Amino acid sequence: MRPALRRARASGRFAWTARAGTGNRFATFRPDNTFLGGSVATAHAAQRRPAVLGDLLPGSLARDAALVAGAAAFVGAAAQLAVPLPGTPVPVTGQTFAVLLAGAALGPGRAALGMVMYLLAGMAGVPWFTDGGSGTTAPTLGYVIGFIAAAAAVGALARRGGDRTPLRTTATMLAGTTIMYATGVPYLMASLHIDLGAALDLGVTPFLAGDALKVLLAAGLLPAAWKLTGAARYR
């Protein structure tokens, strides 16, 4: 049965109550999704709400497979939007922005699988790394490896409401960006045989302004997407 929703006052704040079936079986939740009481079965049914934007799409296994493949392709396409910078082997690309968006939209599992697909396919020869590259020799491969953990972390935070407001989205995107740097910089040091200071000069400092712009764009786009879909009421 489709739950019927109604609002009620609880402790001075709005709560919502779901009724399932034909009996008087109710499950009541606060706005933070804390279960206040009612039938366990009703609670499970009532909580089938979209945790991330990808959950708004119909389907299950086929949908998830398409989202995983789509995330890999999205990052691969964004990698071709590359602007080389003088003095560093690391270009400015749309990759990191795509990774952050994919993580927030798909959730931790699907987003991480999409990044695994992107990494393994690129290492196997699919030319969708930056500038149509592939293989395992690029000094920037550490950033790509970090995409997996970054997408999973962003997805986990988004599942907990980390993409519903501009402020929370900013914090979520900063966390994901930090993870990518945390894997990319050590790999850059090892592949180019340079020290930490040089790696930061080559692989972090030139990109801080661009990353700040990407974070701000995500902080505007993701909460707006929730409002446009009308699903923001679920949190």
C-alpha cells in the first residue's frame, strides 16, 4: 500500500506520520527522520524515500547499472575539458567537478563503482583519461585513484543530507576535494621523485581557485536540483 502522509505537531516542531494498510498502524518521524513510534513494518515502508538524487529514477538493478556506467562516462567526458597550465603536468579539467556531482547524485556505492569502472577501463586502454590518455604511467593517476574514495565519501555525506543546503553542500564538496588531493599529491611525489613542497606547488596551489569555483557551483546546483524535483520535502 502507498503510505498516506499527514503532518502533526510534535514537541513544538512538525513531524510526519505515515499510515500503511487498512488498519490504524502508524509510524511517526521527526524532521530529522528519528522514528517516534508505530509499526516496524510501517516504518520500513514509510522510509522508502530518496536518499540521493539518483533514487528518484524508477527501477532498481538496471537503473543502478546504468547510473554506474553513466558516472564513468560522465567523468571521462569531463576529463576532455582540459586546460594545460605552464610549469605543471597537472591540467585544469572538469574531472573533479564531475566526480563530486556523481558522488552526491548516486550515493556511495554506485558512485564508487562508477569511479572503479573509470579507473580500470582507462588503465586497460580506454582513452578517456585527461586529453584522451590511458594506461598507468601518468603522474596524475593518483588523483584518479582518489576519485573512488572521494565519490564514496561525498555520496555517504549526501545520503545523510549533505547536499540539501548550500552550506552543507560546500562542506561535502570540500571533503571530497581534500580526499582527491590526499591521494594525488603522494602519487605525484613518487612518480616525479619530488618532495612535498614541490608536489604542492605543482599539484595543489595552481588549482585552489578553480576548485573553490567548482565547490560553489555544486553548492548552488545540488540544492536547486532537490527543490526542482520537489523531493526536498523528504528531509
